[in-house]
Amino acid sequence: AHATGIDRDIDSIRLCQKRSISGGISNIDFLVADVMNLPFSDDSFDSVVGMEMIEHINEPQRFLSEAYRVLRPKGSIMISTPYGNNTLLPDGTPFSQYHIREYTQEEIEEMLFNSGFEIQQTYGQYIILGALMKLTRNKVKPVSNIKAGSVQSVMERIPFFAEVFSRHYPMLKSTSKNMFYYAVKL
């Protein structure tokens, strides 16, 4: 496989290039580019990944349209962003000073749909799991992600957690810190 990483900050790209060279990694290119105007031909990629970035840009719908354009038919996109239902301050502003905007799950799903994507899976990263890890003094192996659509995870293999999570799933979803969306180009 071959990957291309982009960032509009030249220092970040230089650091990535330096680390990939020193690590002997030759199948990744790093380019200074803007997600609002991707410098790639139509149908260039099988997948686009945007982790924890959509909340940092002014025009997320434009980014999603660009991602759609550069994806091959049936190509996939994976994005993650803070779960605005839980991370927004009472006045509606983002908790992080570096975020332009945080989005609810419904808003992200609508943007993906409006850009021509069909959501295949959603995942949540739960704050409560970290608290449980502290309480058990790390006697339980850490698991950070649970499929948001149903209770299907490593935790299901631990009878106690399977029982607790299946009974309290709505409450757990409401404690999510980040949401991950996996969608395909229609």
C-alpha cells in the first residue's frame, strides 16, 4: 500500500518526512496541501482519513466534497471528531480554544450524506472506560473504542462488562468523547 499525508504546516510535513526517512519508511509521501483544495486528480485514492481535524477547519462540507472527488468509486472515508453533544460548553462554544466548531453526531452524519457518502459504521470513544481502568488499577486490559451501533467489542468477552454495557448502552453513548465515522462513496 502507498499513503499520502498532507498538512498545510510545512514544519509538520518536514518532521513527518524526517521521521519516515529515519524509520526506513518509503511508501508514504508527505505534502504541504490544504484539505479545501486537494492537489490530486479525481478518483485517485481508495481511502481518505481525517482524524481529529474537521473541527479545526472553516468549511468542513468543502473538505468532504474534496474527499469525495478524490476517492475512487466505492472508496471509503474515516473521520473522527469530538462528540459535540458532550464537548460543547453550556453557551455552545467548543471546549478547546483551537476548535472552530464541534459537531453533533447528527450534523456530521448530515454532512457526510450531503457529500454523497453512506455511513457504514460509527464508533465512540468512551470517557468512562478510562475511569474504570483507574478504579481497577489497570488490572483490566485497556480498551478505548466500542462500536456505537451495538455492543460488539473486546469488552463483550468479559462477562461483567458485557452485562453492564448491554444494560447501560444509552448512558455510555452519552459519555462519548470522540466519535468515529466510516462511510463509503456512493
